[in-house]
Amino acid sequence: MFVSEQCPPILMHKPHPRKELLEYQVKQLIQILEQEGLL
């Protein structure tokens, strides 16, 4: 979980059985970071 006083939390569960994020998860994360001006 990413927590900041200026930005809403970003919740992500631990992927299983592998430890890599899937393409759609990476795209969602990038989109959220761009919306919040963090990327």
C-alpha cells in the first residue's frame, strides 16, 4: 500500500503464484500515478 498525506492510497494485493505484476496492473498503476501528478 502506498500512503501519502497529499495523495489517495494505492492498494495492490500481492500477485500469486508469481511475483511479477501483469501488464494490465502496470498500466493501472501508471494511470493512477499520472492522475496524481506523481509520474
